Amino acid sequence: TTLLAMMILVDWRLTLAAMLPLPLLAFCARYLGDRLHDAYMDSQAAFSRLNNKTQESLSGIKVLKTFGQGKEDAAAFNKMTYETVDINKKVFRIDSLYDPMITMIIGITYIITIIYGGRLVLSKSISLGQLISFLSYIGAMVWPMFAIGYLFNVLERGSASYDRIMSLLNEKSLIVDSDSMDKEQKLTGDLRYHVTSFAYPDEPDKAALGAVDFDLKNGQTIGLVGRVGSGKTTIIQLLMREFDNYKGRITFAGHDIRQIPLDVYLKEISYVPQNNFLFSMSVRDNIAFAKPDASQVEVEAAAKKSAIHDDILAFPNGYETMIGENGVSLSGGQKQRMSIARALLHDSEILILDDALSAVDAKTEKAILTKLRQEREKKITVIAAHRLSSVMDADLILVMQDGQVAERGTHEELLAKGGWYAQMWQRQELAQKVGEDDDE
């Protein structure tokens, strides 16, 4: 509207001359906008790193204090803070160029108007009053031009945030879910694990798992043992469909697990990981996490099977005792047993214990395993462990080494072979006897 008034009421030639710097405004705004977008991306990434560092330090504060690394961690945090400040200074430097740029372009517009408008006044093409009116019109355009700078600032900040969000949303899952089955269907049957090779996506040339082959019928238990990094957890990860890019086939109840909808398949799995996670809520709610409508009787029954019931009764408020974040107020053994109780209450067809008895004593371990055998007579159990006593009663034991099955058989068969399993059994038996003698 202002431009039309300038062209109609004053002079179209003067209007065109005065608007000559506008393409320069567009060019500079585009140039600064691109740099500002990149700077905002770097700024947000820096804030993300700083937040991660803060969370890591708070989570590991006990370790930091125990090893006396508080000052070193604070120094590392300060260094990261200064780096974040420096990155944000770049943002502010680019942002601060908008106002001078617009002021310069407006100044050029005024210069062109005064020089060319003065010539038009001298040639009597326009009057002096019209020139003054024209300058007033330019003054009315100053704020909109500054607003353009603010607009670009907001747009680039939002664009950087949008790009970060979209890059996350556009990440493609390694798992492709299937819809070939009714999600209310109940699965039960044998588990057949036939994987010829597997490599993690970030290390495609390094085989993490070689030929692993075993069959489990309802009521059977398999034990996975071996050194750290031998492939035990990898076997479990494939079984839980954390990765699908393996060669071979894993079937459950006659179906390839890659063709079973995740909502159907994972419902049939109870998993107790190496690192147990508990929520900041009551003991009862933690155990009943996968089955919120469970009765108190069911919750207590699961706790008894995992040998945690007596410990819970000793808590200030029993099953209604609130535990701290991630079970900070519990011992390692109590965390493990509470996680096992949660898994048993879920009562799934496949129970996976990934070194889930490492923090309990031998007597408690034996009691839990005895309960498990009674409870899961018609269901499949997978136990990965470093302590061989956890798997000695399994129907099949696989000794893993470098992603390959080095030995296989029952406890008695492996002892008879005199291999790694037999040697490790003798060592652990000796260590247990020495420990018992020390206790006496």
C-alpha cells in the first residue's frame, strides 16, 4: 500500500530508484539466514551435549565421589560449558548483523531518494512537498524492514529445530513390523533358533554371531555361558527382535518371528536384563508393571517365587514402600529379584534371564531356580549366565566363544568332555568352597 501511494501520489521513477536496494536486502537476508540456520543447529547440538553430560554426571555421582573424580568431572563440564558459550556467541554475532544490514540499506535508500529526488525537484518534475512526503513514506517502511530481520531470525531458529526433529523422525527402524496376524492372537509352541551369521549394523564386516542352532520344546530350558563378549547377549537380542538383519531363521510356534507382529510376539516374552530398571513408584507397582490389574495375592506369589517377599515385608511400608529412582534404595540382589518377580507375574511363554542372578548368593539362586523349574514346566526359559550353577539343570547348555558355539550338551555331558565348561566348573566350585570356609 505504501509503495502504491509513493508511485501514484509522488513519482513512479523516484519510487523505483528508491527501491533499488531491496534486492540487496533479500540477498543479504538469505546469506545471513543460511549462516544463522547452521549456527542454530550447532548451538542446539552443543546444548544437547551439555545436557547429556549433566545427566551422566548426576547419574554417576556415586562413582565420581568414590574414585575422587569430582574436580576432574567439574573441569570437563566447565570446558564443555565454555565451548557451548563460544558456539552461541557465533549465533549472536550473525544475529546482530541484521539490524546494521537493514540500517545500511535504508540509509542507501535515503541517499538515492535525496539525490535523485533533488534532481527531480530542480527539474520541477515533483515539488519539494512531494519529496518530503516521499521521505515520510520511506520512514513508514523502516519498521516493516526491521520486522523482516526479526522474522528471519525466528524462522531460522524454528527451521533448525524442525530439521533436528525431522531428522530424528525420519530415522528408519531396523525392525519392520508385520500386520499379517491378529494382534489378539495367543502364541504357544516350540522355539527353533537357526542363525547362520549376524553382524551389527555399525560393524557390517565384523561377524558378531556365527552358526547358532538349537531347538526348544515347551518346558525346556537352555543355558548360555561363555566369556564376556562371546555372543550370549547377541543371541538374546536377536530372539527379542532388536535386530532382524541376520541370515537364518528363528521360529516360534511355527511362525518366523520376523513375520509376527511385535505386539503379539513381545507379549509372549518376559525379559530380565543385566541392568535392571525400576521406576520411582511403590514396590507393588514395580512388580505389577506389566500387569497393572494384578491382585495383591498374585503380586505376593510372584515375589515369593523370586525370593524377595521376606525382604519386602521388612521394608517400612511393605509392598507400598516407595523406592527411589531406578531402585536407588535397594541392593543389587533386591533389584534383580524384584525384576524377576515382575517377569514371573507377566507369565509369558518365553522367559529370558540375561545374567539376572549374578547379584544373589548361591542359596538364594538355588531357591529361585527351583521355583522357576516348578513354575515353567510347560514354558520355555533362556538363561544367560557367568555362574555355571545357574544353568546346570538346563536341558541344553551352549558354551559360546567369539560368536560361535564351542561346546554344547547337558551339564554332565559337558563335564565329561573336559573342555572350557568343565574347567570353569571346577574353578567356580573351588571358589565357592573357599568362600564357605572363610564364612565358617
